[in-house]
Amino acid sequence: MFGLGTQEIILICIVILVLFGAKKIPELMSGLGRGIKEFKKASKDIEGEITSATTEEKKQS
């Protein structure tokens, strides 16, 4: 995973716990999940617009 070993991942998790505290982690993950969901939705919308534009262009040709 991105060239990180197990020790590095564990160290990053510990640093995150120290910086944000155990109570903030669920809020951060929830926000991250919403952000990923919105990103996927936007990419699907853009893909749909591109597909409809190319289909429309083919019909006009």
C-alpha cells in the first residue's frame, strides 16, 4: 500500500490517535466517507454528461 510497511502504518495510526484523540476519529472518518461518496457521485455525473454528449454528437452526424 503506497510502499508503506506494517510498522509505518502502525506509526501513522498512533500519530493520528495522539493528534486528534479517540473521540474525534469517528467524526473524521465520517467526513472522509461523505467526501468519497460525493466524489464518486460527481465523477459518475461527469461521466454521464460526457456519454450523453458523445451520443448526441453521433446522432447529429
